[in-house]
Amino acid sequence: MCRIDSLAELADAGVCSFKIEGRLKDVDYVKNVTAAYSNRLNSICQKSKGKYTRSSKGKVHYYFTPDLKRTFNRGYTEYFLYGRKHGIGNFITPKSIGKPVGKVKDRANFWFSVSTSETFTNGDGLCFINEKKQMQGFRINKVDGNRLIPQVMPPDLKKGTLLFRNHDEAFTKFLKGKTAERKLPVKITLQVSPTKLTLTMTEGSNNYTADFSPEEKFSPAKKPQDDNIKSNLEKLGNTPFLPTETQIHWVNNIQYFIPISVITALRQKLLHTIPLVFTPTLHPITPAFGV
């Protein structure tokens, strides 16, 4: 049962939290499915023009493109959401059938080729439904150009047979690594006078500030300073922050020469003042998605 194409209608019906079925599923499934639904909810929020918003803070960047057909699935159905209809069950197999990847083009004793735009990897798991309406699966031992060499050639594999990939070796290996990162958008503002620097970082309704006063006044700069200073201020490293706007305000519009070492020290001082635990901003009126 897949509801991803109905999320907007479900939201309009009053649903504000979505639970993803994950019983007995592995980490790859959780990463892939959660990312797919999260991206779709982001799109719904963006198109709603303020009607909907996320209950969680920050923005998640995914390092892969989620695809519901590339991890465990038995095929998908909308069940009876839009009325009673046939084809809501898979009576051929309870196992994962995966994603359709093309039809067998040629076949020899030890290899076969597929008419497809998909690429294959050593270790991929493929399957097909034979003439007896039974699922047969096998592993690709080697990919040699457009020829796929299975560990054991299935005797029922014929030209024109539709193949599914129920184990995507390359996708699985990628999902084992870092696949997502959540960042909190922040605005950075630097106030500059000849006798004082004030650095402010704004995250939601939270403001954090750090000051620096030189022993001697800053001297006027001989060339523009904005780009170098902004570049340094935005080096937030492994912190959970993502700079979305950086401004520098020069008193009386006079730019001063400020050593980068001073900017670095001020930035580090500010980051050390920010607590690691944040109180989330509540949206008591606007529906908030909980995924």
C-alpha cells in the first residue's frame, strides 16, 4: 500500500502526521522511503504558500535520489482509497519483486543481454515470473559490457522475459554511507566600527552575539573587505548551521582593515556560545507535517 501520490489530498483532509510502515525492514529501506516521503512533503509545503509547514527545524539535504522501487517492495497499490478495484494484492509471491529493468534481448548458455537503459553491477539480484506464474531469482556474477553472466543460468529465462531487480548492489552500497544531513538555516550579521566588532547569528527566533574590541582602532582599508570577511564568516564546518544570508554593516560606510585571524576568532567565540539543544518553534495554527 503506497500513499505517496496522495499526500496532498490527505493533508487537505486534515492529516498532519504520516507513519511509514517499516516492520522487519532494513536500514536501506528506511533511508530510501523516508527520503522519498520527506522530499514530497517539502514540495507540498512549498506549493502551499504558507498553508503547511514542517514541524521539524532545519533543512535536510540528501546525497542520493530516493526511488521506492529500488528497495524492498512487492509492487504497490492504492488499495481502496479511490474506490474498490482489482489488483490490490500480489498472489504470485510474498517476496520483494523490485523494479522492472527491461526484457531479455539475447540469451546464450552462460550469458544474456537486456534491452534497457539501466546499468547493472556485479552482485545485482534479478528475478522474473515464469510461465507457471512462479517467481524465480538469481544473482549476476559478472557484468561484461552488455552481457550479464549469472552465477547459475535459470533454465526458464527466455527472450522477451521481463526482468525485475530486487537487489541493487550499487544503490545498497551507496546507502551504507552518509546519505543525509540536516542543517539549520542562519543569518549572519557583522557590525563594524573602528573600535568594536559585533557578530550576530540568527536562527529562527534565536539570536546569538559575540563582541570584539581591538587594543587599537582599526585602520581604513585600501581595498574592499566584504568578500573575504563573508567567506570566512560562512565557514561553519561541522556545525549544524547553514548560512543563508550574510551581511556586513560598516559604520558611516567606511570599510576598515580587519585581520582574518580576528574574524576567525570572533566566529569561533560566537559558535561556542550557542547551546547544543534547541527549543523548536511551535506552529499552533498552521498544520505541521511530522515526518
